[in-house]
Amino acid sequence: MELSRRMRRIGGWLLWVLVLAAAGALLKKTVLAPPQVTTVCVERGELTAQVYGNGTVEAKVVVAVSATITARVVELAVDQGNQVKAGQLLARLEEDDFRQQEELARAGLERATAGLDVEEANLRKARANLVLADKNAQRFQALVAKDLVSRIEAEQYENMSAVAKAEVSRSQAALDAARKDQAASQAGLGFAQSRRADTLIYAPQDGVIISRDLELGDTATPGLPIFTLADPRTVWVKANVDEAQLALVAVGKEALITLRSASGKPFPGQVARLGRQSDRATEELEVDVAFTPPLNDFRLGEQSDVLIAVASRQAVLKVPTAALVRRDGKRGLWLLDAGKVHFQAVTVGIEDRQGYSEIVSGLNGGEQVVAGPLPAIDKFTDSMPVRAK
């Protein structure tokens, strides 16, 4: 009996020892175990740094096509969305009043031309009479010298010559006035023709009709748009870019434009112009990014996203940006070696939109870099044991 009791005691103690051993082993593998980390191998690859901006599609050149006269719209040859060429007929206005004014001006010109012809004939007649009167005066002057006619009779012919000279002067003045009347009538006809021509509205340049602002029967007035025309060559995205990202943004930099209506299809672009005044509230600057080639199917005001390629590197060492930490004022990485982590200071270059950063110096390639878990890596210490997943 005594032996049996002793065996039971020993068995109980052994059970407790086994339980404690199992608990210790479990604690080492769980609570007391080194933390698990995710690592990546440092490799070489391509990096492209991009600056993000969002904005809307706008056009630099937007022309309001309006009439220069007041008249009713009787024909509209194009509609919103149509492509037009310079000189193409867009609309026609009522021309009845202007046609009558042109006919009246033409009749006035014909009357002035006829009056000019009369005055030219009168001048020729006056000049012919002057020639005859001068000859008679000279002949009678010679006869007076020979005492063949009286002095009074000769003076009568001299007076007739003076009257003929005055008539020539009068006819010349009348002719000058008739010419001026004809010129005024010609100008009046040209003005009437121009006003009638203004009833035809033509495209001032190539472009796309953005809006049709009047309909048939509406009255067009000077300054009131009939159409709004945009030049596709000047359509771009007015993007707002954070001031902190502007250092490498310059005119000519390539970009990708994504429209809200075609989110899966980026369009190539190029920085065309940089603003000179930032928004004081948002601390953003306007950057104009043009489509290359020009976009024909566009909607002004459409929301857009822009990625501007500001720098590109080939075959550079790169690591996940999230793996970078700061220690003692230096940026660096935790390298895994023989189950322990070691801090390595590095020099960082450009960063891309996919979450990778260029390592300019500090690494040779092939190292195992701790990339997670976040944010636990910020609390690591040198030679701290870890377990790689």
C-alpha cells in the first residue's frame, strides 16, 4: 500500500513537470517567441517618380461666335459637338431688310454715276465753248488793230471768253462734287453689302462646337453668342498640384491623364504651362497639362487625374517605402541576418507611386530587408531576434 501511494505521488509530480514543460515550450513559441517579420530581397529595377494632381478639362481658346447685327435666326447649319473648319457656314440670319438697303444703295450709286456722266459732258461742252470764245476774242482783237471793227464789238467777244472760262470752272467743280457723290454712294453700297453679308455666320477657326446658344426664331444681337467654339489643340487639364511636389515639375515633362469617363484608359500628356500664383488656402499650384495628341472627344469641366513623370531611373536598387525607418536622425532599414535585425543607414533617392523608393547608397543588393509588420518595425532594436515568415 505504501509503495502504491509513493508511485502515485511520483506520477503526480511527473505530470506537473510535463505540464510545466509543455507550458514553457508553448510560451517560448508564442508570448516569449521572437516576433515574426516579413522580409523582401533588395533587387534592382526601374523606378519612375510621379507627381499627382487633380483638376478639370478646360480649353485655352474658347470663342463665342456671335452676330454683328440684330436679326432673326432662320437657319442653323451645325449643332453642339460638331467639328467645324475655318470659314464653314454655321448659321444664317434674316436678310430681307438688308437686301432692300443694298438695292437702295445700288440705285443711289447708279444715280450718282449718271450724274457724274452728265457733269463730265457739261465740262467737255464748257471747254469747247471756251476754245471757240478765245478764238473769236483773238480774231476781233486783230481786227480792232486794223480798224476793221469797233472796240466795243471786240470787247463783247472778250466778255464771252471770260464767261466761257467761268463756265469751265463751274463745270469742273460740279464734276468734282459728282465724283464725291459717286464715292459716297459706292461706300454706302459697300456698307449695305457688308451688312447683308453679316447675315451669314461663319466659323472663325477650326474647332468643336461646345454649345449652341440660340435656336431658330431667336433674335441674334451683337455680343450675344450663337455658338461657343473650342480649339481642340488647346484643350488641357488644369491640375492642382501640392506645392511640396513642384520641385521637379517643369514644362515639357511627360504625364498620364485619366478622365472620369474613361478611368481605365490613361491618355498621354505633357506639361504645357505652370501657374505663378498658389492657392493660399490649399497650398496648391495650377499646372496645365496638354493632351498629346490633342483630344477630339472631350467635355469641358470633366474631372481628371494627372500623373506627371518628373524623374526616371533604370536598374537601381529599390525597396518598399514602408520599410524605411528613422533612427537617430538618419533614414535606414532593418536588415535580417542570422535571425537578428541590424539597422543600416541609407541614402534615399526618388519614390514612385507604387510604393518603392530608390536606394542611392548603403546597400549592395541581395540583402534581406524587414518590410513588416507595421508599425512594429519602428520599435525594433539592434541585434533583436526575429523570425522570418
